[in-house]
Amino acid sequence: MKIVSKYDGTGKVVYSTEIVRGVVDCAIAEIDGVVKYDKRTKAGKKQTNNYIKIDHIGDSLYIDVYIKLLYNVNVSDIASKVQGAIKNTLETMTEFVVKDVNVHVIDVEFDEQ
């Protein structure tokens, strides 16, 4: 497990990558039109958290998210909302500065009724 840390004037704050992923996941879940993307291995097992990639350089975070959208949404609007939600949530809950949030739309879910 990779550790993301930040140094301030009084000491060191350490964030597990899983905690940062959880914050990003919560931010994504708040956006209507986004379907959580679950990738499956060849054995049929779910690979969780492979849809969120986090890199950090100093006090800056670089986030890549891979999402699935509902077919009837405006892709650019949803991507912009996802970027804003991730940036605002992370900067509010942690002391990091989010430099980039790259949204990769990799699938579309059609309503089959």
C-alpha cells in the first residue's frame, strides 16, 4: 500500500492511498449519471479501485479516474462535474493541492427495459 504524505510546520501528516481513493470514490458517487466501473479479471473476480489512479509529487495530487456513464447524459458536463467534485472534496478534506483530474469515459450503460 502506497503512502501519500504531507509535511507542515508542526510535523508530518500521512494519508494511505486507500483513504485518498475512498475520498475520490465518494466524490464520484455523488454525481448523477455516473455508474461505478467494475473491471473483472479473467477468473470473474472484481478488481476494485482499478478505476482510480493517484500520483503525487510534493504537495500536489494528479488523479486519473475511469468511469462508466449512463447513455442519456451529456459527457462533457458530467466529466466537468466529476473533476470539480474530486478537486473540491480532496482539497477540503486534505491539505493537498489537486493539480490535474483526468476523466476517462471507458464505457456507457444502456437502460435495457
